[in-house]
Amino acid sequence: MRFQGLVRGGVHVILLGTAAGGGFPQWNCWCPPCRVARATPARAHPRSQSSIAVSADGLRWFLCNASPDVRDQLRWITARLPAPAASTMRTVPVEGVILTDAELDHTLGIVLLREARQLRVYATEGVATVLEADSRILPTTRAFADVDLVRLPLDRAIPLRDREGQPAGLTIEAFAVPGDPPRFASVGAPDQTIGLLIHDPATGGTLAFVPGSRELDPAVHGRLARATLILYDGTCWTDDELRTLGISSFTTRQMGHQPIDGPDGSLAALRDLSHARRVYTHINNSNPVLIEDSPERHAVVAAGLLVGADGAEFIV
């Protein structure tokens, strides 16, 4: 759903990037979808790495994950904001960053936002530990900017606050999802892979954002049942996709993601959540759903779901 100008009310969502790590086409990959994207881009649109922006008023925006493509992705936000006064030299178009895990493709953008000089980061204890001790993204960023780290509790909604500390009109609730810690993490913890419920109390609109999950189990299903828009992990089409292509020795589930296809795939699990709009994001470059006219894309659409695209907008 497109909107023009500033629209108030509901959870405003922009898909800043919809590809998995490496983007699409991936710089070093010549798998079938990447070949199509290079030869005929109209059949397989280029995509940047997974991230979304949310707002309650169209003015104060929060990033959910900060990808390595964040610099270019911010144009989707700045195009919607009023131009600053002529005397203004610097503005920061985001109020904070909310993290669903500590993977590099979701956190490297934090370092790239260091010019903000002040940055609020929402993360669970498990994610914060990895960013502090393993990837050291937070200590590196603190060399250039003040980082206000807000610990996200599990299973309890808290208000999002803008850069001035004022309520921004949305609440956020983190919940654990089945997944794996980053391969560079020294310790694993249940809160290192989470989903988010982002809610507008004024309108009742709720977004569920789950860019990484190994299984849509009953607990996760119950969370998604509360949402009016679901953005869900679409990394691979089949469990053995990367092994079949000779790209990796790991299956999709061994990498912490649920395949779309199959009796235990996410498409079957999401089918009965038809009360909500359901959109795939975090899509790996090898996934044939990226090809606009592929049988796999047709199967997703026939089931009532969408394949997300960079720049797509929703209000819920």
C-alpha cells in the first residue's frame, strides 16, 4: 500500500531491504536467480539486505535491523521528511535501531551510522552480549558516538522513544524464535534470535517482524496470530537448496532458517493466518521466488502471500 506525504495513525512500514546477507544479485554469485537478475533485471529485481523502518506518524522513524546497505536505504525515509532549514548542517532521520539478532547483515549498519553522534539501540541481553564481546560492533561505534543501549525484555511490551526521550506512539514486544546464534558468538542464548510485535495502541494495528526463524512452532504461530501484517523469513525455497546448488554444505534449517516449501515449510504454516497480510522478506539470492515469473513465485501468490520488494510500504 503506497502513501504520499505524512499520514498519521497506524504502524507505517517501509521495506528498506528484502534480501538476505549479500543482497541480490550477490556480488560473487552466479546461481540461476542471480544470472536472471543480471541478464534481465525486470524478471528479478535487485534487492538490498534485509531491514525495515517503522513509524507511527511518518516523521519519527525506527530501523528494525541496520544492514550494511543502510546508507542507501535511508533514502526511502529522507524522501518523506520535510527539508531541514537552510542553516541546518546535519540531521539524523532515524530515532533508533531495533535488532532481531546479532548477525553481521543486521548489525554492521550500526557502525555506518556513527556520524549520528548519538544512537539508541534496542537489543536483548543475548544480542547485546555478542555485539559487545564478539563482533565488537558496539565498542567500535562508541569510539565515534554515544550509544544508548536499551535492553529488550522478552514477552513484555515497552514503548519506543524518540531521540528526545518522548514516546513515539508505538510499543514493541520481543519474543524468542527458534534459531541459531551467529557463528562467531562465543556463547548461545535463547534470546539471540527474536521476532518483534510492533503495535500502535491508538489504532490497534500490529506488525509481526520475523526475518529469521528455523521453525514456525505453536508459540511463534500464536504471536503471529496477533498481527495484522506479518513479515516472515523467506530465506530459501527448499531445505537442501544451497547443497543442491553446490554453494554450501549446510541445509536451510542447519543455518537457522525455515524453508518456504514442503509440508513443514513456512508456506503451509502461514496459510491459515489469512486474517493478516503475509509478506516474505530476508530472501536469499538462490531462492527462485525472486524471479517474477517463476513457478515458485506463482505458488506463493496463489497461497495468498506476497514476496516483499525494496521500497514497498504498508500501513496497519
